[in-house]
Amino acid sequence: MIIAILAALSGAIAVAAGAFGAHWAGDAARELLKTGSHYQLVHAVAALVALKMDARGPAWLFVVGGLLFAGSLYGLAAGGGRWLGPITPIGGALLIGGWLWLAWSAARP
């Protein structure tokens, strides 16, 4: 199942980004990496939980939103262009949408 593989890879990327931020990044980059890795790791796990609940839509939003949110922060930490900044809230909106969709899925009989 592709979404489970992507969620697992997302978790691995989150741990690697957090470790890099903790041990080798400067102060500004460290904060971006810390925030990105935290959100990405939480939503990788949320995607796997959503899959267990047979909620594929929210799982996709968690993975894609996590990659956009965290990926844009990782890019900014690496000195990427300012154009990455507007991508972060798009990822955040997908994450929020995933949680709302998961709540709606759980509330249905």
C-alpha cells in the first residue's frame, strides 16, 4: 500500500531532519528543522492511524500536507528562496483538513 510506505518514509525523513537540526544546524535553521520534523513525524503516525481506521482520504492529506509543510521549512532552513514560505500554510491547511476529515469519518456510523 503506497500511502503506508509514504507515511513510513515521511517518518524517517522527519527523524533525520530533527537529528540534523539538533546536531549540525545553526540557530535559525535549527528552529525550522525542529518545527518541520515535529509536524511531519506526528502526521506520519496520524496517516498510519487513519489507514487503520480505513480513512484513506485523511491519510493522504496527512502525508501530502506534512511533506509540503515540513518540506518548505526544510527548504527555508537550507537557504532556499523566499518562495518556499507561502507553501508552508498550504501544507498546514491540508493537515487541518485531514484532521477534520478524520473526525467526520469517525463520527459516521
